[in-house]
Amino acid sequence: MKYTLIVLVLYILTSVSHLSGQKLYVWCPSEQTIVPRNGFLKNDTIDLVFFDGRVLNEKSRIECTSENVINQLQNFLFDSYPSAVFNSVSSESYFDDPNSKRITIKIGISAYHAAFGTDIKLGIGSVGGDFSFMVFPEGKWNGLTAYFIKIYDYRDNKEINKSKEISKITSKFNIWGYKTAIDCLAKTYSDANQEMLFFIDNTLM
């Protein structure tokens, strides 16, 4: 028992030292269970535009590219609102004015990554929100997903503009190495997406 405990402690210390050498980590999200909003926004056209503002340094371990992250998030919204007509807009148009006769949803990705301790701050990008208030525990894996969402509803001569910052953090001790980090990131991604759906529902209902 004593020998096993010593081995576990050495493993944790070695893992922390090794993991902190590569600052930021990104894994592709798993598919989420979705409750489709059937009939909601039926035949309404939605311009959907993403902007990935993360700052992933050269030491980062990236197993899911920016394009992969955006595609999965886009498909998540397609499946959540199957009755709507989505028009995918290039990221280059993120800062353009919205179309004056339809719905526009802009999603800025400020964070989707994991890191050990406060290193996670290095990857947070600026996309319009203020995420400086977040506190990250030292000595733990931290997973973070953060969006800045803007919704413009210009249907039927309406002019509804709403925005929301969404940030989800999960922290765990480094018991299982990368698996712990992956679990932290997956939890924040799932929670952030659920809050995003509630925001879209409440804004456009």
C-alpha cells in the first residue's frame, strides 16, 4: 500500500511537470444529446457567423483545429433548430453589419481549451466580451469554454439586439492526467452550449 502511494505521488508530480511544458490543450468535443426545437423558427433564415478569437501559443497541443471546433458547434445548432434555414457566413464578415430583414447570430469563441493552473489565461481571446473577472485555481486542471454571442432579430421590421457573455469553468485535481483535462473541457463545452441555447430560445421566442 505504501509503495503504491509513493508511485502515485511520483506519477502525479511527473505528470504536472511534463504537462506544464505544453501550455494549452485542445481536444475535439464529443457529440451532445440534443432536444430539437422542432417547429421553432420554421422557415426563418438565420445568418450564422463564427469568429475564433482564441490565442493558442506555439507550445499548445492542438488535437482539434479551429475549423473542427466551429464545424461541430455549427452542426450542434443545426440539429437544435431543424426547422430554421441556416446561412453559414464566413468569419471575415463577423464585424460587418447584420442583414436588415432576417436573424443574425454571431458567436465569438473566446476560449475552448484546457491548461494546468493559471496557464489557461494565456489562451483567452478578445471577441467583444469582458472575461477578465474569471478566477482559475492553481494546482488543478482547468477547462474553459467562453463565448460572446450577439443576436440581431430584424424580422418583420423589428430591431432586437441582444448580447451575452457565456463562460464555464471546471477544475479538477490532476489524478488521471490528460483524462482529467479532457473531462474538464468536455464539461464546460456542454454547459456553455446549453446556456447558449437558452439565450437563443429566450431572445427569438
